[in-house]
Amino acid sequence: MTKKINGVLTAIVTAFDRDGAFNPAAQRAQVKRQLDAGNGIFCGGTNGEFFVLNEQEKLAVTETCVDEVNGRAPVVAHVGEISTRETIRLGKQAAKLGVDALSVITPWFVPLKQDELIYHYQTVADALEVPLFLYNIPARTGNTLQPETVRTLASLPNIIGIKDSAGSYESLSGFLKAGEGIDNFDVLNGPDSLIHQGFVDGCSACISGLANVAPEAINAIWTRFQAGDIAGSREAQENVTGLRTDLYSVAFSPAAVKKALALLGQDVGESRYAVRFSADDEQKIRQIVNQYLQ
């Protein structure tokens, strides 16, 4: 990858049909919505429900997104598996599909020491030639990358940054500080509540789950910031933060995101994991959609 990844990448949902199978046509429609709003694509992540996709589906999602984007925006695909071996195997296949970079989550379920995380990422980086982003989301994996660990890994030539989804400003600022003075190492902000502050502090891009339902609103935080309209960027962030707080109080993303998309007339199917919305839940989401998105 020769071009720096800037701006907004949407942590795009994986579209399913009524039988719960991957729906390539619907996936393409969602990619097009994001491109029209000026956003790039981050596929196969948490909002893409990677944890309930098999290997063939993960690769099909990536291939569909890359093909639909067709070089018009960056595409980063998530490939992190629970083992180093499987991460490498999937990474090699995904790299062949033409992604700009891969994102590799920390292994999960088994708690790892920092030197074990370093070994994992060094092994993956040595086996793959494509640029790699570390992916820190400790609430879901039970493993946390420490800033000093990230600084060590940043010395590897194809590790070009970290996606931080820890959810706190302390975590984000720690990684920004860890990357100071290191060429070709970027911090990508994960929490939708910290997009504006991340750009102010030096993040090159954000990975946004809410951009699925509000692609233009998320993009406005970036475009206003880039134009020097800091107050306007902050105002756009305040609206997004309200949407995030209200929507995620009903259910965890991507279930809540997919339900909101359905109410907006976007056919992406339901989430595969065990979430059931009551009539009251649906009414709450409908009210949120009407308040923020209509």
C-alpha cells in the first residue's frame, strides 16, 4: 500500500438474505451507499459479524467489497483468528483478493502475556506481505495491547498502524503517543464517540460502525475537520454521539445497526447471533431513527 489511509472507513455490516445466507447483491448495495458518502470500507470486523462467519463467507465478503469498490476507496479486511496459524492461513487468502491492508485482532478466549502477543503478531507479520493493522478490542477478546507492545511491533515494516476499539480516550491517546516519531505508523480510531477528538489528536482515520446507518453524518466529522471547520466537526460529533448513545442502549451492534438499517429501508437481513427484539425495542429504535436520521 503506497497511499495513506485517511478519513472514514465504515465497519460495514455483512448482508444476509431471508434464510440467513450471505447476500452479495445486498452487500454491494451497502458498499455503494458508503462510497457515495465518501467513505472507505472496513469489512469482516465486529460489525461484519466475523465471529459467526465461516472461512468461505469471510473471503466472499472481502472479495465482494473489493470488487464493488474497484479501487475508488481503501478497503481494509479483518482476518484475525483465534490461533496464529489460522490467522496466517486466512490472511494469505484475503491478501490475494486485492485489499489495501488487513486488520488482525488479538487472539481471544485465552489470556496472553504481552510477549506472547508480540510473538503472535511478529509471526503473522513475517508470514504476510500485505500491510497490517493491529486491532485492539479488549472488551471482546480479553486481551489488551499495551502501548509499549505496540511501539515494539511498529518497528516491523509491514505493521502500519493500530485500530483501537478499547472505547476510552486514555487508550487512544496512549497509542497515539506510542506511535510518535515512527514513520508510516497510524492510529485508526474505533469508538464513534471519539471520532472528532481522534482527528484533533492525530488519528489518520476512523473505523465507524454507525456509518452504516448514518454515512453522511459520520463523514461530515472528517470533511469539516479537514476543511478547518473545527467547531462544525465538533457539532457533527455531538449529533453522532447522541445517536450512538441512544441506539446502543437498546442492543449491541451490529444487531441494533441492522435493525436501524431495516427501518431505513435497507435490506441487510438480521444478525446471526442470539438477539431478539421485543415490540418495545423496535419502537425505541424506530423513534431513534426518526429523531436522528429522517
